[in-house]
Amino acid sequence: MRIVGLTGGIASGKSTVSNLFKAHGIPVVDADIVARNVLKKGTGGWKKVVAAFGEDILLDNGEVDRAKLGQTVFSDPGKRQLLNRLLAPFISCGILMEVLKLWIKGCSIIVLDVPLLFEAKMDKWTKPIVVIWVDPETQLQRLMSRDGSMEEEAKSRINAQMPLDLKRSKADIVIDNTSSLEALHEQFQKVLTQITKPLTWTEFMLSRNGAFLALFSTFFGVAIFRRSS
Ligand SMILES: CC(C)(COP(=O)(O)OP(=O)(O)OC[C@H]1O[C@@H](n2cnc3c(N)ncnc32)[C@H](O)[C@@H]1O)[C@@H](O)C(=O)NCCC(=O)NCCS
Ligand SMILES: Nc1ncnc2c1ncn2[C@@H]1O[C@H](COP(=O)(O)OP(=O)(O)OP(=O)(O)O)[C@@H](O)[C@H]1O
């Protein structure tokens, strides 16, 4: 199985690229969706977060007030680290379950869309790693217009992540999304060709079909050995 890492900065265009992968039939595991699920009312992540941050961060219906928790953690690095520490095991486990489901289905190439791929050290699970880069001014403008946020709030979210230039230096493949959507689509086509190359032997052995082949080979090898001895 080939697990492609997809990362970048906030509002750099990961979801836009994820949608292109999905449109080409490549399944995507979205870490933001997993992170939302592990914070739903009554889950293990919810219990830990309420115990640490108090009931003040809850809405009347008992769900976490995401806007309020966001304001708290993006303006205070200590609280953000605490939230990350509390949720990291649930998020990793949730991602692993999604990958397992796709493995069982027999998918051979999948994409992990994880904003904090490097920060959470999940980069070791993925190869190649695609980083969506965008110039800082464009990133700020897109974030503010998408979320309707003020400059200060948008900057605090951007600064909560590893600098995008550092992420770019760790990438196997870089997509520069500073320009138009047409330019993005053009780069995407090249990336698609690269990531859909035939699997290496190791990637094949890590796929469901590879595991079945290994299992059958062992089974028949043992059967033949028993007959001949
Ligand atoms: C703080 C929360 C409640 C704010 O929710 P909100 O709906 O406003 O934002 P959303 O979850 O849609 O995230 C939007 C983007 O913010 C960035 N982001 C989210 N969490 C973090 C974080 N802990 N550190 C840095 N950037 C983050 C990501 O780029 C993400 O794509 C939420 O982001 C959260 O629970 N974060 C912790 C879980 C986490 O690490 N998520 C990232 C998945 S790897
Ligand atoms: N090339 C582009 N030209 C113009 N707008 C773009 C381009 N690429 C993405 N956008 C817009 O920029 C915003 C951010 O893109 P997107 O939501 O894909 O980023 P993201 O990296 O997934 O963000 P997050 O980290 O918050 O999940 C969206 O409103 C999207 O429509």
C-alpha cells in the first residue's frame, strides 16, 4: 500500500487538492474530520478536553464550542500544546482505523490529508510527502476571506504551525498554490502521474493483495514441504 502524505499550512489549499484526488478515485483520509469526531460529545477525547478546559468551553447542547476553544488555544501556546497532547492519541488511532478500513477494501494508493503531519511526527508513515505551499500574503488573504476572520486572529492560526517554508524543505513533492486554480490543476496532473506509478515491491507487500500472496505462498510452501518429507 502506498500512503501519500498531504500537508501544508492552514488555508494553503489541502482540501482543494484532496478534492482533486477524490475526483480521480483516490481515497483520502482527512485528519480534520477525524479530529472533529474525536471531540464529539461523550467521546474519550471530549471527556479529556472538558476535564482539562472546564465546562465553560461547552455549548448548551453539551458539544464543544469550537470557536471558543479555537480562540483559547490559538492565542495561548501552552493551552494549544495541552489540547494537542490530549487529542493526539485519539487522532492517531482514528487515522489508523481509517487506513485499516481502506487496506481491508484492497485500496493500493491512499492519501492522508494531515495539516500537522510533521508537527505530529506522522510523516514517518507516509511516502511520498506532498506539501502545498503558498506565499505568506496569499495564505493570510485566503484564510481571512474563507473564515471571515480578522488579521490578528488569522495570523495567530498561521503562527501556531510549523513555518510553511520549513515544511516545503521536508517535502518530496511541492505544489505551489500561490497562483490560479488552473495553475493548481496543471501541477496536480503531474503529481497524479507521479503518485500513481506502479507500486514498489515493498509497497505491494504492505497492501492487502501482497499480504494474501505472502500468506498463500507460505501455506503452499509448508504443504509441499510436508508432502516431500
Ligand atoms: C481548536 C479547534 C477546536 C478549532 O476548531 P475549528 O473548527 O475552528 O478549526 P478546524 O478544526 O476546522 O481546523 C482548521 C485548521 O486549523 C489548523 N489547526 C487545527 N488544530 C491545530 C493545532 N492544534 N495546531 C495548529 N493548527 C491547527 C489546521 O490547519 C486545520 O486545518 C480544532 O482545530 C481542534 O480541535 N484542534 C486540535 C486537533 C488537531 O490537532 N487538529 C488538526 C488535525 S491533525
Ligand atoms: N489557487 C487558488 N486560487 C484561489 N483560491 C484558492 C486557491 N486554492 C485554494 N483557494 C481557496 O483558499 C481557501 C483555502 O483553501 P483550502 O480550504 O483548500 O485550504 P486548506 O489547506 O484545506 O485549509 P485548512 O488547513 O484550514 O483545512 C479556500 O477558500 C479555497 O477555495
